Amino acid sequence: MKNLHVIATSDKRMLAVVCPSDIPKVLRESEIIMGEWFYRTPKELQDFIKENPNIVQYFLKGFAYWVEFKVHGFNEHPGRFGKLKRTIQKFSTDLFQRIRALSGRIAEEIKKIIKPKKALYQEQRNQKLIYRAITSKKIGKKFKGALYEIEANE
């Protein structure tokens, strides 16, 4: 396992795959691939996989879990994938730190695709302005300009 293929789907799921032929097996019928990233794995991880060949699928699930929870900003359940954590830390604590750092870097890249802040801010601003325009009788110059801007974009 030299490269790691991470996929973000339209259902906001994160998938980690080693072989591209596994993608149709893991995707649901209605899912669309929103982004793909390829990362070179740490050299120690290859040694770990050689020593524990039966843990590859479990590692991919755990890695996708760590990425997904960092993307969405949820707190991880401490016992989830505890066996994987202990096994990797028993092999090398440095490897475990590198894997977690890699999952964090991937999560930052995925955040840019899944929920870009600027678009989210614009959407919230537009909703707020429309609500104010509907509920108030008088609309100031600031809101008139913004409403014309919204209508022009739509």
C-alpha cells in the first residue's frame, strides 16, 4: 500500500481506498464523487501492513473515520477503533502521530470542497436580507442595494 486514495462523496461520506477497482463496491447508488485525493503513505505504514496483512480493511475504515470526524468537526468516540490505535501505537507511536497528522491535512483539503466558508457566508447573508425585506415596511439603502444584488445573481 504505497498510495492512499481518499474520496469525498455527495452524501458527505469519506472513503479511503487502496485499489481504484474497489470504488464501485463502496459507493452507494445515488452517490457522486465530489473530490478525490491521492496521498503517499508513510514508509513505516508499509512495514506495519506487511507485518499485519489482515488489518488493511480495518485500517482503511478507521482512517476514513478519523478524516470524516475532522471534516465535520465532531468529537470522536474514544473507544471507536481503539484496537487499531493500540496496534499501531504498539508498532510505533511516531507512525500513529504521522497517520493522524495526515488525516488532519486531508480533512483540511476536503473542507474546502464540502463546505466553503465564503459560499456559506453569502447564503446566510442573503437569507437574512430577504427575511428583513419581507418583515420590515421600510428598507434602507444598504438593504436595497443588497436585494438588487441578490435578484441579479438569481
